Amino acid sequence: MRGVIMDAPGEIRVDDRDDPTILEPTDAIIKIAATCVCGSDLWPYRGIEDVDHAPMGHEYVGTVTAIGDAVKTVKVGDFVVGSFFASDNTCEICRAGYQSRCVHAVPMGAIGTQAEYARVPLADGTLVATPGRPDADLIPSLLAASDVLGTGWFAAVAAEVGPGKTVAVVGDGAVGLLAVLAAERLGAERIIAMSRHADRQALARDFGATDIVEERGDEGVAKIKELTSGLGAHSVIEAVGTQESMMQAIRSTRPGGHVGYVGVSHDVELPGIELFFSGIHLHGGPAPVRRFLPELIDLIWRREINPGKVFDLTLPLDEAAEGYRAMDQRRATKVLLTV
Amino acid sequence: MRGVIMDAPGEIRVDDRDDPTILEPTDAIIKIAATCVCGSDLWPYRGIEDVDHAPMGHEYVGTVTAIGDAVKTVKVGDFVVGSFFASDNTCEICRAGYQSRCVHAVPMGAIGTQAEYARVPLADGTLVATPGRPDADLIPSLLAASDVLGTGWFAAVAAEVGPGKTVAVVGDGAVGLLAVLAAERLGAERIIAMSRHADRQALARDFGATDIVEERGDEGVAKIKELTSGLGAHSVIEAVGTQESMMQAIRSTRPGGHVGYVGVSHDVELPGIELFFSGIHLHGGPAPVRRFLPELIDLIWRREINPGKVFDLTLPLDEAAEGYRAMDQRRATKVLLTV
């Protein structure tokens, strides 16, 4: 089969890879219908994470083509959505809603879903079948559920977004934009998107943002304070993963408020004494997307939400290298790869 | 009046200070019945925080001797308990339960309650009157409510302690020990106190600890994992404030679990990437003791809890220097000063 390989930072190749096979009785094989490039794929692409001839991709939707003997809840022919972490969904951590930290978790990124087929471990715990074959226009939204929507949703839940609350969103990538959508669905009264890109501002407003703040860093914090009677937002979503974005999020939050952070923290050191006196709640990490999949698939299926709008560039799998370039150069927010 | 002054690190003097007077119509003056030395007073005592001829002390119980014109809820003659932050208890932050970060907060440490009298700003929002004159044996417990009990209680609430949960407590000072008491009252199934001092272990067990772990750092973490099927505790309370204790707390917590931290963080830097993948909730800071005072006073009044047991040395105010020495040298867990 064809699949994406990152040989080194900046070097993307689409080449032949071995067809996946059932290795464990709990595995399924899926024929991928669509996959995409994640903001987190840019970390190794930019040399911030090590990479050496690695298969790439962890977002996926597709059709089950084979299952292991132990698989019970999905069958050959099902159209499925899965999370970027395979999880058994039965262990104590999964049952508490933290499937991305399942005691048997397998990162799908190590398997590489930017490919024609993928082996999905722990299929029963990982995959959720859609009610039927999706219409073509639903595919981007279902694919978004696999990571960026699920991650934005988790960030909003982690930030305890809810009715009557003012929410600020740091980061205008796909996750930040979909966190705006999640905040709107979760009933936030006011949603402040922090963005300086006109196209992303427009999408943020489309998803429910009530205010846009273009300032960053301390100026961004001052603006959020100004909009919230000097107190800071109740809920702040961090969807970048840098020192600046984390501090911007923490400082934009009122005492007793909540930061939900899902940007993969790189070279971030949180100053203890400032965090202490901030009096905020901090929660985040790799989103347990599986927790939210049934609900998100249902919302998409009923066309109540359209998270697929974050994809602003669609390319065939063979042109993945251009997809990476477009995201790296910020020419695209999120790139969908058709398979 | 007589009052404690710290001239420089390690230099405690009890000397004449000006009698406090009503400065604002919202002030009250109280005659202090008992005060104490806090673990946080040791930071400047040990030179870790700057200090220069400062009045000391922020814990207090006593009798109201004068009130400003605007004070409505306490009257002259009332026996009162207050928090270590004066707060209006009416602003949006107070109403959300974060009185220590009240928009008008005044740190009582700047006023110095290790003295015969103290001015209490925002008396209506800060002070809670007891149902009557307390019996002498209740004074230590009421004094504990002013900070260490309220702080330990907040830590347990911040760590989301509750029925069915396993709780670990890092730190065996007065706050850690009273966090054990709080965890027991809040219905924790299992309470692991981390302590290597026999007397403190005994008090922890008396307050409800079911297990004692003597190991620290990575060994302590391994022990907590061993006691929790490899997962970590649901709730971990951090009551020290060092890099080691914070990392011990974070690493002892299962994914999705909660750390409640109340040790004043000094020279602490939290590594972002480890925190991210831990998947924990982190909440803490200066405890909003005022939130819990009515409930804690009630529990003490009905003799359902006896947090005053943490005081293992009682001295007259004039011997405050010996009290500081005893706590610094760990000869005492908590020193009560009679006035």
C-alpha cells in the first residue's frame, strides 16, 4: 500500500509500505477513506521533535476490511471513526474517561494512518461505527472528530465551559477553532477567539465566537481583562503548546477559573509561584477523544455541527508533501488527504 | 501593645507596636486570644523570602473590641475567627468561592496578628462569629480553622477527595495532617500519609490515615503506585511547596486524577511536557479559607473534629522567638502563642 513517511524534518515521501495484517485477535484492519495532517505533525516536520523514517498520521476514518477473532463491536464493512490513541475502553482509567491514557494505550501515530490501510489495535475499545455509510459531505466532519474536534471539545470540557461563562481561546489552528465550536455547543455566554488572521477570525465567528482579540502575550491578556471587568475569563482554552501561549492562557484566567490546555507543550516551564497565586484550575493533555466520539458522531450525523469546515485544502494522499508544506507555511489551516 | 517583629531572617523580637485603630468604616479591631506560627513564616525566617523589620502572623481568633460605622455582621464582644486574607465576600471572585483572591483582598500577614490586638479590614466579609464564648479547649481548634485546617480542607476539596477515592498526602506538617482529617471527613476510602516522623505518623493515623508511606521522591511515587494497582492515587494533596514535593504529587496521581496543592511554591518550575502527558488536574494556591469557615466552626463547635491537636507546643506571645526556633528545628509541628 501507499503511505506517508517522514524521513527527516521537512522531508515527506509517499511510498510503498507493507499492507497491515491482523497481529492480535483484538485488531481490526481498516481501509482509510480520509486522513489528514495534524498541527502536531509539524513538530517533527520543523525539527522540534526527533524523526527518522517514521510512518506518519494518527487521524482516520474508513471501512473495516478485517477483524481479529476477539473483536465483537465492529464488523467488516462498518464505517468507523477512531481516536488517535487506541484504547481498551474497559480499564479503570478508560472508565474514568481518560482513554488516551488507557493502561493498554497504543498511539496511532506509531502505526501511521496517512496511508491506504491501517491496523487498529483494541478495535472494540477504539472504533465507533457510524449509523450507516456516510454521505460524502460528512467525511471531513467525521475525520475532524478523530482528533481536532475531539481535542477542541475536550479542551472546552477541561476548561469547564458552560452557560453564563466567558471563554477565551488561545490559538486559531483547527483545534482552537473547533474549541470555539465546542464552547458554543456547551452553552458559553461569550466566546473570545484570539486570532490575527482574517480567514480564521471569520471561521471562528462562524463557529460561534462573539469577540475577536488580535493582541498576543501581555497585550492579549490586558485585552481579555478589559473585556471581563478586570477579572479574566472564567474558562480559557490553550491550543498552541508554547511558553507564551500557556502563560497567556494562565494570565487570562480569573482566580478560581479553569484553563483547558491541549497544545502539546514544548519547552514549557510553568513558574510555580505565579501558578500558585493565580488560583486557577489547570487540566489538559492528550485528549481522550474516545470519550466524546459517540456524541460527536451523532451531532455530525444529524448535521447539527459542521467541524469539517476547518479543512481548507484537500489533496490526494500522494501529494502529502505539499499538504505538510501548506500547513507549515500557514497557507492552510488543516489539510485533508483523500485516499 | 506587644507584637512580634522579624527584623531579619532568624531574628524574632517581641516589642511594643502601636495599638491598631479603626482606619476604614469596614474595619474591626479584635483582641487576640490566640495566634500561632505558620509553616509559611519559616520561609522568611530561613531567608528564602525577603524580610525587613516586618510585623508577623496571619492566624488569629479573638474578641471584637471596636467596629467601624459600616460593619453590620459582627459586633463588639463577639468571639470571631477570620481567614489569613481579609475579603469583602461580595465581589464576583468571592462569590465564586475564591475569597483569598477577592478583588479587595488584604493579606493579614501585612498587618501581623502575632500581637495583642489586630485591625481586621473588611470585617463583615472576613470574620465569622462563633455561636458563643468558646470553652478554652476549643480555642486551638478554632485557631487552626483560621489557616491550617482551612488550607488542608481546601487542598482536599481542590484534589476532589470523595467517597471511593484513594488519597495521598505529600507533607506531614500541620496542613498535611489536617488535609488527612479533611479527606477523612470528605469520605475518602483510603488515605495514604507520606511521613517519616513517628509522632506525625501517629497523628495522621489519629486523623484518619489508613496507610503510611515513608519513602520520598521517586521511591515514594513507586510506593503509591504499588498501593494503587500501578495507577496512582485518585487525589493527591501537596502541602510542602518544593520542586520535589510538587513532582512527587504530580507523579503519584493517576491520569485524570486531581492534585490539590497548597504549599507555597518556591523555586518550582513545572515541566510542561511531563504535566501534559500526566493528564492530571492541578488546582491550588492560597486557600480561600473564608469559604469553609462556617462549616469548620460548626464541626469544631459540635466537637466532631479536633484539629487543635496539631499544636504540640504552646508558649506565651513574649516567647515567640522560641516558637519560631522550635518549628524551624522541627521540634514542634505547630506552635500556639497565647496572648
